[in-house]
Amino acid sequence: MRYAACDMRRATGKSRLGSLRYERRAACIACEACLHLAGVCACFRRMNTSAKPARLFPQHVIAAKRDSQKLTREEIDAFVRGATDGSWADYQLSAMLMAICIRGMDTDETAALTGAMMHSGVIADLSGVRLPKADKHSTGGVGDKVSIHLAPMVAACGVAVPMMSGRGLGHTGGTLDKLEAIPGFRVGLTLPEYRAQMERLGIALIGQTGELAPADKKLYSLRDVTGTVESIPLITGSILSKKLAEGIDSLVLDVKFGAGAFMKDKARARELATTMVGACRRLGKPARALLTAMEQPLGRAVGNALEIAECIGCLRGRGPEDLMEVTYALGSHMLVLAGVGQTLPTARIRLENAIASGAALAKFRELVVAQGGDPRVLDDPEAFLPQARLKSAVVVSDNDEGGCVAGVDAMEIALAALRLGAGRARAEDKIDHAVGISHLAKVGESIPPGGTLAVIHANDEAALADARARVAGAITFSRIPVTPPAIVDEVIG
Ligand code: URA
């Protein structure tokens, strides 16, 4: 109500003070009445329910955070509104981001930031979907393709999955890039199309629409160039505002740590997970976070079409062990939080049955058809997914030692994939869906002499040679047996 009333006044109100910037700076942040003479607007005093008077001008809000003060909800709303409607200049937004990055935010502030960012645009109305609506978000890692097979597995168990994802920001493609490896697959559904598909199928895997959480688009672009990406409250607001605007009832988070993760350090990953779960709960959404290890790539494939083929293998019951371990763990928590499946073990059995019965694969087929993709990919991935021109195995003799695999450096594998063209070095780069790495060795495996460590898929000879060298150098061996590490380290919430 408060927003609606204020927005109407803002739309019709006009300043007598000349330039736009001056008008905005000298206006009440709630109703935009001119404050030039009055100082504080009566309307704003009425609406500001916090004990402390809110600071009115961007520079005052920035200075308060600079001096480690706790911001009120109204001040945080003003900052987010300033990012959305352009009433704060980029230099003010950037200064505020840096102040938050250095001084931090407590739980109240982080929840207020998330709520304000979530309400900066449309909240998808999925009230027409009768099933509980659950989603999963991963902070991302090398070979992380879990969403693609997890979503149909969960949907086949009677939980609607309205999943909006991003493109790859790092060395490998994101979920959308992977899905676009399926010929014809359309990730750019409009909000009405998304809603209709959710009501009909109970599943959608699409890109973020511009109407949802527009404040994040502005703030993320500034964070990217101002050294303020690594702030836990800002990451929390960014991720959750988009997820909660999808119209979900509950959320499971996969927070990764290790060499191939966004957060290298486990303690920081735990802090992020705890903050995100806390913010979700404050906003009335049940949430849980799994801390999962990302030292080696997840599964055996890295590269867009190769990962789609691996996901189809998962849905056919032939998924790599580590990939299925994290998939079942996330899926079980999604079912339990959604109220389908009372315990984690029974939820896992439901998911296993969805694979064994073919229901999960059938759900994925429905999704692919609904979004314009070629369903023949599901029956014969090699024939219908893009294929690279050159394929070359990296074998044990490429290394000076063989034996038991002790480590597969996820970041080196990611860089090899990037060199092949599977990811983007810059946002405007085009991805080659066909290239990447498959048949990747896993920690704990014994590879006999001449055995395969990986297969490189390339469309360029020089890139193939570079990727071969990187992959060979990424894999280390031990003469004594190595136990594969547990992948799910901790559950928070
Ligand atoms: N992903 C996001 O969407 N936002 C962040 O801030 C970090 C990762």
C-alpha cells in the first residue's frame, strides 16, 4: 500500500526547482514532495515507523553506513529505489555499495535489502499453480549442471519447480547456456508464458525476465566494476531477490566451497549460507542450505552440450556418483521443505523411483517440447546435440605418473573449457556449445597405464593443444589409495 500510494504521487508530481537531479535530491524519498524549504516532509515522518529518524539524502545514508551505523528499512528502501528509478547517481550507488561491502549489514538490514530488491519489480503470480512451488539455487561451480535433471526429478514427484537461472558469469556456461545447446530450446519466455507453462506442466527452466528484481541488474553491473562483488549482504540480496520474485514457496540453496567455487573458503561459504537462510526466513520463505565441496568438477563432463548429455544420462539412471549424490541431497530437501515426503530418506526413495519409472525423463521431455527444443536429443544425444570437429583423449602416458587419482583441479579444468570456447571471458563472448571435456577421471579412481583421463572436444587445433596440456596438468596421482571426499559437508537451516 505504502509503495502504491507513493508511486502514484511520484508519477504525477513535478518539481518547481528545475533540473531533474536537483528535484530528486531535494525531494522526500517517500512521496517526493519538495523538501527544499520544509526540510522534512510530514508524510515521511508519518510513514517512517522506526524509532530513529531516517536520513533523507543519499549522502546521509552513505555516510551512516560508512560510519558503521545500522540503516533503517526506509533508508534501505530509498537506496534500492534510487537504483531502480535512477534517482541516485551511479557514484552514489557505488559509494553505498562500497560502504556496505566494508562495514557489512546485520540480519535485519540484509533482510530489508533483500525485500526491497525483490519488490523493486514484479513478483510472479503463480497462484494458479496448485502444487507447492520449490526452487534450488546454486552459487555455481565447474560442471554444475544439477538444475537440469533435478528440476524434472522434483517436478515428477509432485512439486512445481519454477526455475529462473542466469548465464555463466565465469569460465563455463550457466544453466541457460547449457539448455540452449538443445536445438530450438527457448529460455526467453515472457512472464505470461512462464505462468501458463507452470500451470500446465509444473516446471519451467527460463532466464530472468527484466520485470523481476530490476534493482539487482543495476547494482550487479556496478558491483562488477567497483570491487564490491564479494560482500555477503550484497550477494544475499542479489541472489534471493531474483529467486523470491519467481513466486516460490520454499528454497534450497547449494553453497559451494573450494577451488572451483565462487567462495573458495568454507567459513565464508558457511557465513553466506547462514545469512541467506536467515534472510529467507525473515521474508517468510522456508529455506535450507547445503554446503557442498567443489575441489574437483562435478560429474565427468564440462561444456554445454556434453553436460546436457550427462544430465540425460542421470535421468536414465546412469549419472556419475558425485553428481547424483548432490542431486539426491538437494532434491530430498526440496521435497521435505515443500511438504512432499516426510523424511529425507523417504524423499530420496521418491526421487529414485521417479528415475527408475521413467517419470523424471518424461517430465524433462515435456519441458523440452514446451520450450521448443528437439526432444530427439533425449533419445540419442550424440546424434542431435552439437558435436565438436576434433576429439582427443588425454591418457595416463601424457603425465609422468599414473596410479590413483588424488586431485582434479576444478579451476584448471574450467580454464581449459574456457580456452576451448565453452564459457565467456567477457559478457559479449559467444559460446561454442559443442566443445568441452568429457570422460573426466574422478578422485579415488585407479587409472591403468594407457587409461583415459579425459576426452577433449574442440573445434580449433591450437585450443585443443592448450586444453590437453591444462587437463593433463590438472590431474595429480597418488601411489596409495585415495578416498573420494564427501560432497555434502553440512546442512544449514
Ligand atoms: N550470483 C548472483 O546472482 N549475484 C551475486 O551477487 C553473486 C552471484
